[in-house]
Amino acid sequence: MSILNVSNVSLGFGERQILDSVSFKLSKGEHIGLVGANGEGKSTFMNLITGKINPEEGKVEWSKNVKVGYLDQHAVLEKGMSIGTVLRSAFDDLFVMEEKMNAICDKLGTADEEEQTVLLDELGTIQDLLTMHDFYMIDAKVEEVARALGLLDLGLDKDVTELSGGQRTKILLGKLLLAKPDILLLDEPTNYLDAEHIAWLQRYLEEYENAFILISHDIPFLNSVINIIYHMDQCHLNRYPGDYDHFQEVYAVQKAQQDAAYERQQREIADLKDFVARNKARVATRNMAMSRQKKLDNMELLQKSTEKPKPEFNFRTARTPGRVLFETKELVIGYDEPLSSPLNLIMERNQKIVITGANGIGKTTLLKSLLGIIKPISGSVEKDQFLEIGYFEQEMSPDINTTCLEEIWQEFPSFNQYEVRSALAKCGLTTNHIESKVKVLSGGEQAKVRLCKLINRESNLLILDEPTNHLDVDAKDELKRALKEFKGAILMVCHEPDFYEGLADDIWDASKWTTKIV
């Protein structure tokens, strides 16, 4: 049975076409992985099927009475909202029913006998619905999910804007699971999640009986939970049964067949044109030449498969620093309260270190303390005088209002326009992306803009805060290659063992020195 039907949908933004006559079907129990390169329109497709944006052409039709839950990578949690408030908002429809029930109770005192009968029937229906949906156990259910996701220890009254990216993602996940939708729509749910909770989500989705659509560039995670791939490529959407690895095999064969058919047709076209040119002037062969020309005119031309621009990341190395890059002495990190025990850390030249551990225990805070962006609560950081640091932050400011061109020009004012465009193109961004405002780009495209700044400045220490978030498979592979070849040192926060295996020569487990409960 089909739950969602998308029929011949087209959509574009300005001159940029995103979807071209796309069709899609979601059936009961299907676990779909929606894949494609950064900027192909996966998140746009999610916004389309949830009604956030409307198609220019075509139709999006859901079955009646289907409850859809959407985990959006760009969801905003506002200041003043607590963890408990957000989680309880999963039951907003039940709270509306409660208000209606209270209004009915108020009316009963002044209603005549006939009105009372109608009101009591309606009251009984609402009470039955509230009981059936465990309305009177909401607080217990909120507490149960908060405990499972490690949120209870933070306190349900905690303001959500004071939390890390991973903790905010967990809150949105918790709200989604409490709502118990018929369909889950998940856009990069593993971004910012630590290994423990990625494993928890993986188990949950493996056992999930209903349908879901999942966008993820975490291939091991994707393979473990989906049974159908929809590939978004060049404004089209194609269906492949099986997991991502099987899709890659089938796609490679299809691409080879397409290229072979294109080459055969090009040879045929060349032969036909040659025959026409040699024979159209001769009376004896003019009819045959006209016949060949007619075949040429009516031929449906095949398109050669086009390669997506693949990024090239080559980090420039600054002068060689001293043996010890930095050393902390009794360093205690935090904001209003300590996040760590006193830390005595040393990082030496050319070391490649990965920091792991649960969300919210101070990994990003440590990086910012080492950089001097935030002051430690106590202790000190001694840095080598010849240290040249390249810093990759998790996210850009949501208020950013520049184009990609302007963003790079501000960083490198001596570059001419050709150099700026060339630098961005090497990071896998097309002309359309380069001239667009940064804030309208996908998370992966924004990450490539930040990487563009990093690779064009000399450094001998790279400090990277979850650099793989949002990046597509090609970009991740290229980033890993570039980091392995980088001649300097690397200090990186990362939750993807597949990415840092073979790259890191030391792992720092932040859970060993945090003062937070994990």
C-alpha cells in the first residue's frame, strides 16, 4: 500500500533547477535511504514532501490520517525553551484535546438537557482518546525517553540554547520518538551524535516496523538500517532495491552501459555525416544520402554521463614549529562551572590526535580554550611561538549574509576573481554555488566553503571540530586522503571511527576527564 506518492514534481530556485519531473513512492514498511552528492536537493525534497515548500509542477499526495515525524538538520530551538518543554511538545495535539475537554466541562453547567447529552458524548470520546494515547502518563514517558538519550542528567528545566549541537539533536530525536509518527523523515540524524547514541539509533531503526526516509552520508549506519536506495542525481531520482553498497555496484554498471551506448551512437553519427557529405552531390547516391540525413535528423541523441566535480583538498604547510606545540598545566575548562578535572596535556609536532566521547562533555570547549577563544576556569595553555593554526568550526553563523565569493575574498583580499573562483571550484562547488549566498547552501556545501578557507592558508596545526558532518562520500574520502598527507599536526573531534581509523595515531577519550555525568 502506498503511503506517499510524488508525481512528476519539478522545482527550481532562480536559474538553478533542483528537481525535474521527479516521481517517488513510499510503501508501508519501506526503509529508504535518500542519497546523493552535497547540493543535489535531498533536504529540499524533504521540505517538499512535508509541505514546507510547494512544487512548481506535479503533485505530492499523502494517504489520509498519516502522522509524519520530521527530524530536520536545520531545526531551530529558541532561547527560553527547556528540554522538558520541547519533549512535551510532542503531545501538543493531546494538550489541544485537553483544552477542548475543559471547555466542554465549563459549558456543561449552563447547557440544557439536550445540549448536555451532546456535550457528554463528545466529552466521553475525548477522554477515551486521551486515555488510549497515555495522556495521563506523559511526564513518565518524557522522563523515560530523556533517560534513554542521556538528557535527564542535564535537567529537564535546562535552556536548550545552552546545549551542544549533539544534545540539541538528541532532544529533537526524543520529541520525534515520543510523538510515535507513522512515518519517520530523518535528515542527517547522526550529525553531532556520539558513538553510543548512533548505536542506539541504529538499533531503534533496525527494529522500526513503520516506514522511514533517511538522509545520511554515514554509509555503515545507512547500510545497517535501509532496504531501498533512492539516488538523487542531476535533478532526477532513481530507485534501487538493496543497500548502498549494492546501489553503487548497479549504478557503476548502468553508467558504463550509458557511456558505451553514447560512444556507439557518436560513431554512428560520424559515419552517417561522412556518408551524407560524400554522396549528397551525386545524382546516383543523392536519395541514399537524403535517407541518411533523415535518420540523423530524427535520431534521439543520447547524453554522456557527466561526472560531478569532485573536491580536491590539499592543505598548505607552514614553517616547522618546535617539538612541543602546546602544553596545558592544570587546565580546567568550562563556562559558569567546570567541565573537566585539571588537564595536563601535551601535543607534539606532527601528531594526529582524535578526541572522542559523548556530547556535551567539553570537547568543543577544550578546542576553544586551546585556541584562546574562551578563557579557562583555571590553569594555563602554553603554545609554541611558531604555531600556525587552521581552525574548522562545526557551523557557520546562521546570520551570514555573504556569497561564497565574498566569503573567500574577505579571508584572502589579495586574490583576484579567477583565484577565488578556482579555489572554490577545487572544493567541489559549481558556478551556481559560488555565486549563491552561503546561507542558502546545503550543510555539505557550507562545509566546503569553510574547508576552502582552511586549505588556502598555511598551517602547521589543524584543529577540526567534527569536519565530516554534512560532507558527502566523495568529500569525506578526499578529506581523509588530504589529512593523511598533511605534513603538520592534527587535533580533531570526530564520532566516525571509519573516518579516523588509519589517520589518528592517538585517541583522547574526553569521558575520562570530564566532570559531567555521561
